[in-house]
Amino acid sequence: MTGIWLLSLVLVAGSAGGQAPARPNFLWISIEDASPDLGCYGDPYSVTPNLDRFAAEGVRFTHAFSNSPVCAPSRSTLITGVYCTTMGTHQMRCQGIPAAGVRCFPEYLREAGYYCTNNVKTDYQFAPPLSAWDESSPRAHWRKRKPGQPFFAVFNFTTTHESQVRLNSPDMHRRLATLRPGERHDPTKAVLPPYYPDTPAVRLDWARYYDLITLVDRQVEEVLRELEADGLKENTIVWFWGDHGRGLSRAKRWVYDSGTRVPLLIRVPEPLRERAAPNRPELCRPGAVRDDLVSFVDFAPTMLALAAIPRPRHMQGRPFLGARDMQGSRYVFAHRDRMDEAYDLIRSVRDQRFRYIRNFRPDLPYSQRIAYMDEMPTMMEWRRLHREGRLTGPPALHFRPTKALEELFDCAEDPHQVRDLAGDPRYRAVLVRMRRALEEWMVRTQDLGLIPEPELDEWRRPGGEWPRAATPQARLTGGGRLQVHSATPGASLVWTLSAGANPSWQLFRDPISVPSGARLRARACRAGWRDSEELVWSGLSELSEAGARPPTEEWWERVRTSDLLPRLRELLKLDFRQPENLDRLLDATRDREPSLRWWAVLRLRYRAAEPSARERARAAVLPLLQDGSPAVRIAAAGAAAAWGESGPALPILLAEMGKRSDSVRLHAAIALSASGVRTPEVEAAFRRGLTDSSEYVKRVSEAARRQSSGAALDRPTRKRRSVQPPGTGYREVRSVRLQAARTGRGGSPSCLRR
């Protein structure tokens, strides 16, 4: 078969006469960077009357989790129903290429006749294909659908985003000034998590975050009023959720509950409760509370179940509504990989009570430098106090120079996860069970996080070239209707009869009758690929399959059929068997696979502490300065520089800073910065890095140059928030801040050395 022919598709929801029943509408309201810090979740500091009322009308989920503690990876899983660690979309703001057949789930709804709109954020770690949405724009709304057409509409509010907490602008102050006295949050009354230093700056950030939640509470109510005004309340299932935990320090970007636990409220109108919970409609009654574990990988299959659309086999989650078996999972999983310009590799598993964390880069500190994150006043304050040696207790934990290999927390007794139980023999059985559950998940889902990013990038985009879908081909059927196909496996097809630069693209569902004189335009598109060239068909001639681009070799097939991932997992189990570690790692430096050589170098760099072990490691690593893999060369150069061998290391790192691949340049910039060497050649490389096409290379270069000049890295590079809107509590805290500036003291002695 030379192509994938699009045949007529009719989705029927199981009625005896073949007539599909009316499908419910769906409305998603999402907010950014927010934990379940709402009144309906029992938070007395929060002021959220509209969301509290909405929760009373629907179901409140108490154990809902993002699979990533940062937006883009979490949304990649949300839109596909596939873990982004499986798709290779796990690094923050990477550009992934999912396997053939992985589609944005709204496509399945569109095929079933839904009008699907997104207002407005995508951030899927791949460009959303034309087939994903009927409209994705700031103007997208269900009101643009055809009369009677079912809809799925998404509204995403950025009000609570991390950037807004620290924003100092007239517009922000005007918005906050609309809060009434009873809605404004007094910083002096905030109850801070124990891992924060208790200072005025931290309290101001905390209060601002809660003020923003109150503002977004109003926005949610506006959308709900529009729905009711349109007479759609009784046939629309409404979801409210946050994309990951609160956008404050040690929450966002971290796999603790503070970074992954999210609010999830779902209102199911009474006529739809049997559909949403077959034989158990009480699970959707007003005010219901569900404490079963659900996560973002479950959202897509749940939506399809509610729409009576069969779940595709590649989806890895399970429906928690709309199916007869709606029990939550025993475990939910989370991951942390590269966060902007800082690499890390952490995996976590959570059950109802415990959270287990596996740190695959224990050599890295907990609090790495991330320019965007470090703009938060709380983070600046925290770093300053650490630099001054004034932190004790839980606030000091975040600045440990290396990580524990494993961590275990009792979330019931320790909701902020500050008491690590991994070394407590009383919890040994729990530790082993959770470790095994995580290992089995990584095997089952083929976690690609163990492959260094430059290697993965070269696999999926050899030479930096993006794959492009084959241009569609068309033929007329016997009935005079037009069928279209593409030679690209897994491609979706869109068409339009519109002219102009911004047409309304329709998803192919059935062969098309093209009106006389009309020009049909069609494209093939696939997640992570460039859209095809445009087919233009005027009815005057018929296009054949000649010249159709043949399917390209799939990079993920190489992963699936090789033994790379099993061998990587076995190598990293050496972390638990220290006595035999060194010889096995030395052997791995000669392995045929670059990924194993890369990991061997990283482990040897920080494991070879004894002089005799160091010499053996040096003898194995230095030849890898000439390795065929840029990732291995950079890792070897970084190790050599750390061992005082900067002479042979610097030329390697300087050369890699000029390569085409963004991830290669970023690896090289990080290693060069960490070397601490500042020759004229190195300084010139960082000056060039300031104009690099990669924002992350720019950030590393900027930090390196500031460090060279002696500038303190805990001071902002951009104007920070310095003025608070007037109102209850702010004046008192500002007074405390001024007094602290005069005396040189930062706040409560509970976490500071005097």
C-alpha cells in the first residue's frame, strides 16, 4: 500500500438504530501556576467565592496531579494523552516529534463533529498542526460554531502565572486596585510553607499570588455567565484546572506536591450524570468529592470517553469519567528534565500517601541557576540569605550542593515534603515498593529521558533538518467526490475552499464534493513535522500518486527495536551498588552507544573521589575528548576541566559552542561556564553567546559574564517589583522591610542565623 487513504468515517455512540445520540458540550477553563489554594479546598487565606460556588455544583478532585511541574511538558501530555517522556517532549521548550499516530486529542472530537476552539495558549512542545483546532486564537469562542454543533472550548487564563507575581507595572496595580478590602490578602497573616525564609519579601510574593487567584476567580465567573446566558449550562460539562503547582520558588519546576498537585473541579449537569458515571451518577452529584489519583495523562482518554469516542491504543492514561471502570490509578508519575537552561533528571511516583523521588543527577545542586526563575523576589531573597550564611532548618535544604539518590516523603504527615524518610529503616518496604513502581513505569512507557538531548535531537532531526509531511494527492471517486491521501504515516489532512492567507481549515472526515469552479486547497500535517506543501485542486485535472514523498524512517522505531534503554537503566542501577561501580563505569566508556559513554563520564566525574580511582577515570575519560558524539566530547571536557585539565578541554568546548545544534551549544556553554576558566577566548565565546539564536545559550552566557565581572547573581537583571498597591497589610510589611534594610536583618529568626 503506497499511501494512507482517508475513507469516510462515521462515529456512532452505540444506539440500536445507528443514530448517534446528542453529544455533550465541553468547556475547559484552565489557569496557570496554581496549586489547590482555593477556599473550596479548605484554604482559609484564599478568597475565591465563585470557584467555591462552582465546586459546590460539581465534583472536587483532591488528588489531581500534573505529570510535570512546568507548563510546556505538562501541556504536551495533556493534549496527546501520552507521557512526554515517551514522546521525547520532556525537556522544557524543546521541539519534539511524536511517533506516527500520536495526535492532539481534539482531532478525534473534530472527526466526531465537534467544533473545537482554544483561547489561546498551546505550548505543546511541538507546533500545533492545523488539524488540532477549528480556531486557536485570542478570539476563539464556542459562539462561532454552526447552529446546534457540539463544541469543545478551552479558555486559558495567565493571571496567576509566575511572571505576574513579580510584575511591577501600572496595569498590574490597576487590576489589583479593583480588589475590595475583604478580597486583598494581608501579607502579615500569610501562613508560609516551612521551606521558605519568613521575610517581608517572601510574604509579599505569597500575598500577591493569592491576590491573583482572586482576580482569576472573577474571570472564571465571567465565562460561566456567558455559558449560562447562551442557554448551554445544562448540556455542557465544565472542567476547571491548573496546569501545575504554584509559580513560586521550590514549587513550580519541582516534583513535590507543591509543583505537581493541581486543582480540578468538574461540573456535570444532571442530564449528563449517567453518561459521565455509568451506573454511579452519584459520583457526579453537586458537592461530590473524589480522592482517587488522577493525572494529566488521564485527561484526553476521559474526554473521549465522555464523548463516546473509542480510546486510541497509544494513549497511556485511563478515563476517570465516562467509563464503567472509573477507579483512579494506584500511582501517578512525574518528571523533571531540563528547566530552561538548567539540565536535571528527576523521576517521581506518588500514591495516596507517599512520594518517592529518584534523582538521576545527584551530582547537581538542588537550586541551580535559572535566569527566569531567579527574577522572583522570593528567590533573590532566599539566595541572598544563603550567600550570607543565615539559613537554618528546612529553608537551608534547598541549597544543598548535591542531591540524595533517593527521597521518600509521607505526604499525610509531611505535606510540604521536608522530612526525607529514605534512610529510615521503618520505611524500607515502602521505599522498595515505590522504587519498583517507578522502574516499571519507566520500562513500560519507554522513558527517553536517559538519552542526552543532543543525541536525541540528532536522531529525530538529522543534521538539524525537520521532517515535512508529503504533499497530499487527490483522486475522484466513482460518485464524483474527491478523496485525498498523504504518503506520510500518521498524517492528518485538512482542506479549505477559502482564499486568502488565513483560511478556515476543515478536518477531512468524508470525501468532498467540490463546487464547480471552486479551488480546493489541502495540506497534510503531523505533530512535530512541518506541514506539507499545499495541494491546489480545481477539478480540471486529477493528481496521481507520482512524486509523493515516501515515508521517512521513524526515529522512535530505532529506540523501540534497540537495546539502548534497557542497557541505560542497568547502567544507572550501579548507583545502588557502589563497590562494583567503578569497573563497570570504566567499561561503559568504551561502549558502542554514545548515551552509555555519556552517562559513564558523568558518573566517573563525581564518583572517582579517591586518587587511585581518579587516575583510572582520567585515563578512560580523556580519550573521549575526541569521541564521535558531541555530547560525549562535551561531558569529557567538563570532567577534564573539573580535574584541572583545562588545557585540552577548552578547545573542545569552544568548538562545540559554534555548532549548529541548539542543544549542543547549550551543553557546551554550561560546561564552559562551570569550568571557571576565563581566558580571552572564553570571554569572546560568551560575548558571542549573548547574540545566540538560542535564548538559553544567551542566558548561560549572560550569567557567566556577570560572574566574571563579580556581579552578584542574586540581584536582578531586569527591574523587579518594588512597589505594592495600597491596601490592608502592605503598609505594615513595607515598614518591616524598611526596618530590615536599616538593621541588616531579614525577618523572623525561625530560619535565620542571627
